[in-house]
Amino acid sequence: MSRIETLTAHQEDQLAAYRERWWQILTSTQNLDLEAARESVSKAYRASGLPQPQIIFCQGPQDFLDYVNRRPLSERLLSWGPPLLQLPIVRDLSIQCQDQLTPAVLIALQEALGTLRLTELTLALYSAVLDPFVAQLPEFIDRSLVEGTQSSRWLEQIADTYWQQQQQFWRQEISRQPGGDWLIQRGEELGRWMQPLGHWWDQEVMQPLRHDPLLQELEASLKQMLGFLSLLGFGVDALGAATNGFAPALIDYCNEVLGCSLSQEPWQALRSLYINCGTVLTFQRVSFIFERPTQLCFDEEGRLHGEGEPALAFNDGYARYCFRGVNLPPRYGPIHPNLWRADWILTEQNAELRRVLIQGIGYSRLCQELDAEILDRWREYSLLRIDHPVDIEPIFLLKMTCPSTGYIHATRVPPDLRSAREAIRWVNWDIDPEDFSVES
């Protein structure tokens, strides 16, 4: 099958419309049609060859957590079955598209369709609905392993599911390469040949060792680590794989504009899932559909961002504050950045939050509120240093005061500069300040 190597001018002209289409789908705050959402989930499971799940609607992350906590967590997890780390139709359709495009065209399409921005938003929404629940899991895992409850079976199911799906993924990837099917066949034959040896090793060597207390402790630690990593896989790696470079935008464009040969029933099921549902958490026997957010705010780069208000809010009262895509704790989020105080930076332990505070407060206010030391002056410019433990290293700033308005502007400069003129040259791409006049 020949691959698409270039796009026509008409095809290129349509990229912006598809980028905007899927951004509007993902950022919709319109209430769900519950019946359409239920039918979409059922179609997606059928198209993936999976049994029909119980479908539960949640108003938001807090509503989901309240539902979970009405019964012991171990009972909930066992009744749900293992998480589906990704619906097979996502991967299958993505592979069908990729097989009909050259790598250069694929990369160009992903960039033009803004799939990175779409993927980041998708993961942010998944993170929002999962975070309150996931926060309870480390304690649950510890308690399960110590008490030896049945819930440890759920961790084993997750690990087994994760392993099986990873194997399926790699089998598909290998089979797409020249000679891949032969390699898979030889690997299966080798596995069958090794089974008797593996059985002997388990019965004669490992079983006696399992009574050793040190080995039992090691096995428990490995189970805990594997269970936690599997949960992380469900929450991050598998979700990233599920979006697959935000597959729906790419598949939609390839199907309608490029005329790629795709399995239409699975594609219509996947498209319906995104159009008719908000965030969906899929397990073997249960699927959770979340109502769309009531509020979504972004900055100019499409990152979750709110100034003194939630960037993301749900009907159940759950709210998330963000600044340029970084999550803010409640002690900062509800306060407008204009009212943030410079001395907060001195006590904030989290380096990323310190960076956000510096960005929101601005260097001009930092100069004024943290008593920056003047190292050198040149005309309207001053080279300043802030010695407070605000950042990993001391902050050096070039401050310019407008003679006519008194407005102060400050820019951070490297710490190895020793004069204001050096700092001006650095800011102006090595042009000496004598070669230009200061405009005011």
C-alpha cells in the first residue's frame, strides 16, 4: 500500500477547521445528553469486543469519590474489575492511519492539528477526575498488603492486565515490521519449550525459598511497587497511550479529508464517545461517565489558567486552580495574582510553585517588596540582586525606570554580569547601549 507523501493545498487549508473542531469538542461545557452518552459507551465497548459494562454517571470528581466511599474500597475495586488501560479501537484506528502516511506527513499533521495541546487538555481532565480518588490509593495499597485482604487480588489483576496489554501492544508493533510474524511465532515456540523448565524451577527452587522471611518481605515490597506502578500506568502512561497523540483529531482528518481506508464501525463508535461524553473511566465491568465541567479557562497558549478563579470547575463543587497550566493549592488559587505577596516566595518549599509565584508577581514588584540590592547604575538602568532564598540561585535583574512616567520594568539576567551596561547588552543581543537611545 502506497503512503501519502504530501498534502494538496486544499487539504492543508482544512487543517485549521479540524483543529478548531476538536478543541471545541474537548472544551465544551454543555450538559451531557445522558442517553446519548450511555449508548456511546456501549458502542465503544462492543466495537472493542468487550462485554457491556455497568454505566455510572458522576457530576464530578467529588461525586465520584463520594460514590466510592459508600462501600469499602476493596469491595468497589473487586466489583469493577481491572482498569482498561486503553480501548483497543483507539490503538487499532491509530495504526491504520499511521500505516497510510509517511512519517514526515504524520508529524506535520500532528503539529498542524495541535494534537499536543489536545492531548495535554485530555490528560488534565483525566487528572482532575482521578486525583481525589488516587490520593486514597497509597494508603489502601499499604493496608491491603499488610492485612492480606482480598483487595490485594485487585492489584494482581491490574498488574496482569497491564502486562497483557503491553504484550499485545508489542506484538502488534513487531508484526508490522518485516519478518515480524515469523519472530512472534518463534517466540511462542520458545515459550512453550521453556514451560517445563519454568515449572521445575518454580516447584524445586522457588517454592522452598518462599518460606524465607527475607524473601517474603521482598515479595511483598515488589507487589506493592508493581501495584502502585500499575496504578500510575493507568493514571498517566496508559492514558497518554489512550489519547495516542490525541488520535480522534488525526483519525477524523484522515478519514474525511485524506480518504484513508479505516474500519468505519469502530471509528464511528470512538467519535461518538468523544462527542457525546465528557471524561470516561473504563474498567472491565464498570464505566464511569463524568458530566462536562461547568467552567474551563485557558491562557493564550491553551493551558488551564485562572486568575483568582477556578480554571476548571464541576457541578459537584470540585474546583481546580491553575496558573499557566500549573496546579495551584487553595492557599494561592482563589487570590488574584495582583494580590500575591512577594514574601510568600520566602516560605514556599515547592520549587515549581515558587517559579509560578515569581511569574505571577513579576520582577518589578519583587524589586520593590524584597529590597533588591543595587549593584550598578547606568542612566535609567540599574543592575539589582535579590539575595533572599527565593530561587535556586540569587536573582539578578536589570531594572529600567521610565523618566516620564516612573513605570518600572525589570528583566532577569544571568548572575555573571557585573555592570548595568553589560546587562543591557545581554538583553539587546550584544548591542551596546551607546548605539541606541532610550525611548520613553
